[in-house]
Amino acid sequence: MKCPRCHGIMVFEKFYGSQEHFFGWRCVHCGEIVDQVILENRSWKK
Ligand SMILES: [Zn+2]
């Protein structure tokens, strides 16, 4: 998994929202967060 913004290393983490928690990927370089919903909805651009 590489960051769509800076192509850095992303780590799989647990995040806590206002009402529920979810799992997603966080970039260790720029802090970009990608979760499952974003992955399904986003059209990846190169
Ligand atoms: Zn990044």
C-alpha cells in the first residue's frame, strides 16, 4: 500500500470516529488517511 499523495509508506491502523471506530491506512509521511469507504468510492489518479 502506497500513499496516493506522496507515494510514501502507509500503515494499517485503527481510527476512532465520533460514534464508531474503523480501520484504515495512514501515510507515515504526509498523514493521508485512506479507509475502506474511500477506497471504494475514490477513482485513483496517477
Ligand atoms: Zn503520503
